[in-house]
Amino acid sequence: MMIDPKTFRKSLENESLDTIIKERDKLIREIRRFEKNKIPQEDYTMDPSPEVIYLCNQEYLAELCYLINEKRRKLDKF
């Protein structure tokens, strides 16, 4: 079961910018792994499927990008 993208974002809102960036990088690696067909064949029998995980990871990535922008704006304030 995958969580809602807003819930995913909310779970990271109180983390440091560095932690959020590391999570973003991890998502990007997983997205690329799927796009390069590096997912083991046996994973296609699991639930949720790699396709669903891929789509959710893209939505999570979008939320993290918004969160990173918000955190950076707060850090840049005087």
C-alpha cells in the first residue's frame, strides 16, 4: 500500500533540508532504476506493482520539490 503524496510530504516537513534532499535523490534513483528496466522480474508479481510504485514515486518527487523550494525560501529570509 502506497501512501498519499501529501501524507508523504507531511511526514518530511519537519526534517532538515539536507534530509529532504537525500530523500529526493533516493526517489530519483528508484525512478531511474525503473526506467532503465533494472527491476527484477519477480518484483512484477508483488502488490503494489513496480509500475504503481514508479507513478507514486513521481508524485512524491513533485511534492518534495515543492517542499525543498519552501525550505530554501525560509532559509534565504533575513
